[in-house]
Amino acid sequence: MTVRERLEEREHRMLSDWATFSDASRGRVHPISPCDNRTCFERDRDRITHSKAFRRLSNKTQVFISPEGDHYRTRLTHTIEVSQIARTIGRALSLNEDLIEAIALGHDLGHAPLGHAGERALDEACPEGFRHNEQSLRVADRLERLNLTWEVRNGIVCHTGSASAATPEGRVIHYADRIAYINHDIDDAIRAGIISNEDIPDSLLRALGRTHGERIDKMVEAMIAFGEREHEIGMYEQDEKPMLALREFMFETVYRGRAATEEERARSMLRALYDYFYTHHDEMPPDYIAMILSGESPARVVCDYISSMTDRYSITTYRNLFIPRTWDK
């Protein structure tokens, strides 16, 4: 018996009957021989963490565009926090942690530079639209050819929006993503001096906790309690209502407030990059040019290129294209 087979056997002994089992995966678009030492979901996790798109997350904005200071979240640290929160929930409910981790690590692979301002800019510019969850799946399928399992792909594309993931592990990511960004964005907003803890309505502090850790614990505990009783992923209304109210508070005071002050500049910059490369295909890297020559939509390929950029690279590219240079002697 191989290591993988022993791990699959252990899943059936240890996991809940409503968990997703590795040996019951719907498989991959392009079938491959199984690995002797890893389950299919472990293999997906490793493919994601070794991808170029995953490494680029370290220089992509979470909320605050080009923040000064080493302690603000990036897309990479956000991704790690989502994974940690989701695995805590999954372990308590005896779900498949390997599947949870793979989806968590891959859920933002396709996010544009400069935070949600970048996503909105590409969505406005591209006739076909742009959604980061759909782009994350495109990165995995087309751009990096990771050939992930159906369950991981489904969890990635369904982590946000109205569609519900087919597996309980995928549905955990939907909540863990929200728990992570609400709480770490509060932490970053306080660090930036945009809000203080006293600005948060006292009713929400009483319901959810007065510190970063207390709030995360409260939300995670609510999900565990719901899952243990209902064998489903979610929260009871009395727990979810204050979480959603805290999210709305963040939209009113941070996302649509002070953090949005640079958004218009970011959107204008990425829109200019989109317009430029849409009319200058030959100035994109060879892999992107080849995709257009093979018949792919130029609009989609330009979105592929721009969304792959880090904050730093997009700003440098804009500067090189549109900002006059000084002459050196």
C-alpha cells in the first residue's frame, strides 16, 4: 500500500461523513497518474504554491494602495490568513483540510494589481468583464496550466459571488475569506489612523469582541457551532447579522471612504494600460502575443497580462509608457 493509499484510508476513518474524500474526487480535465506520496488535493496545494501567480501575490495590494510600512496586509498575507481560518474551521468539523488549504491558497491567484480598484478598472475596460474569482480559475486552467482537480477549481471560482461551492470545504472558504478581510482590514485601518477601535459601533464590539483576536474567535466559533449542529456551512442569523453589519461599517468608513482616495488614480492608470496594450499587442510578452495569434480574444488576453502584474510592475510600466523621461548627460 502506498503512502497516498494510507492517507486516503485514514480520511475515511477520521473525517465526517459529509466531508469530501480524496479518493472520490471527480478528477482532472487532463487525467494524470496518481502520486504515491500525496493525495490529489495535497498535489493541488503544492502546484498552487509553486506557481508564479502565487508568488506575485506578495506584491499585490489588499486594501491600501502602495502603503508605507512593513505590517500592512498584501494579497499573499491575506491568502495565508484565509487558509489558517478555514483550516481551523475545517479541522473542528472534521472536513478535508487538504482540500480547504488548496482552495484557500488558490482563491486569489487572478486578482488584479492595486486592490479592488484594479479589478473595477479592468471590469469597466474589458467588454467581456472581469471578475477576480473567474480570473483565478483562468490562471489555474489556461495561464499556468496547473490541471487542478474539479473540487479545487469549483471552490476557487465559487469563493465569492452568488454561486455556492459544491463541497463543504469550498463553502468554508467563502466564509473564511470574509472573516479574514473584515478583521485584518480593521487592523490595517487602525494602524493607518483611518479609524480607531472606538469608532466601531459599541453594539458590534459587544456582539463580536473588542480586539482583533476576539472577533475572529467569535466568528470561527459561530461557524463551528452551526456546522456541528446542522452538518452544513454557515452561521445562525444572530451570529451572522453583526458580522455583516461590521462589514457594512467597513464599506462606509474605509472601502468607500479614506481608502478610496487613491482609487480613481489607480483606475485611471490601469485603464490607460489596458487601452495601450489593446492597441499595441506586439509589446506584450511573447506568451500573450501567442495566445492572441491562436485565436483568443485580445480583450481577454490584455486583461490576463495586466491582472498578472504586481503593483510595483504596473506602476513601473505606466511610468515607462506615459511619463516623460529626463535626459542624462
